[in-house]
Amino acid sequence: MFPCSFGTEIDDYYSEEKYDRIAILNALGAYYSNLGKVETNKREREEYFIRATQYYNKASRIDQDEPTTFVGKGRSSFSANWYLS
């Protein structure tokens, strides 16, 4: 599992590359969304989807019009609603 501080390392290392940061944050969002889909423990599943949402939200704050973030957020939200209900 990636540590929470990974997000600040992304900001430091890729400070000039806006779309690289977005791509990494979206990849992390997708990673945690997929973990949430396969997790059997409900509490762990919720935590994975929360973490995915945090990464997608951070990507949205960099560029709110980036389409890959919209797709990832929608997919994660759909999955969370499906698996948590």
C-alpha cells in the first residue's frame, strides 16, 4: 500500500509537470478504487474508496477540466455505490 505522504512527494518531484501529477493521482485513484472493488471487509472497502476519492479530488484541484479525472471519479463513484450498498 502506498503511504499517504506520497501525494506531497508527487507535488515536490513533479512541481512543473501539471499533467504528470494529474496522471499519477488518477492512477492512484484507480488503484484504490480497484482495491475497494475486490475487498471483502466492508470497512476496508469504504476506506479504499475514500482514499480513491481523495486522489481524484486532488487531481481535480490541479485542473478541474481534465477529462481523465472525470472518468476516474465517475467510475470510482459508481463502483463505491454498487459495492457499498
